[in-house]
Amino acid sequence: MGDWAPVEFEFNLMKNTKDVMLIKNFEECVGLTDEHLGLITNLNFSPYKAEFEEQINSLYEGMGIVAEVMEVWIKLQVSYM
């Protein structure tokens, strides 16, 4: 999952404000999150998953949290626009 290494959130200052920042590139982050959740879900169907089940569950939980945070942030951001 080295795809995340080059990802940096880019922010823009909301027009007519001095301190409200909006994420500029959330589409890329949402796309990566969805892609990786799908990959992790596929690992759950592997016949060889038993050895890695704990790590798979941990990755899935972590990516789920990232997805939830992004969803809430986007909804909040849309409400400001």
C-alpha cells in the first residue's frame, strides 16, 4: 500500500475567509481508500488468509476509519460551500 506515500492533502483557503481550509484533492484520497478497502476485502476471501487474518482485520479497520473520516469531512466541506 505504498500508494499512500506520495499522497498529501492539499488545502485551499475558502473564499472570503481567513481561517477556513478546504481539501482540494479529496477525490484522489477517496479513490485510494475505496480501492484499498476492496483489496483488503478480497484478502478475506483468500484460502490462505488464516496466517494473516489479524493483520487483514487491522488493515480493514484502519481503512474503514480513514473512509469514515473522509466521508464526514467531505459532508462538512460541502455544507460550507
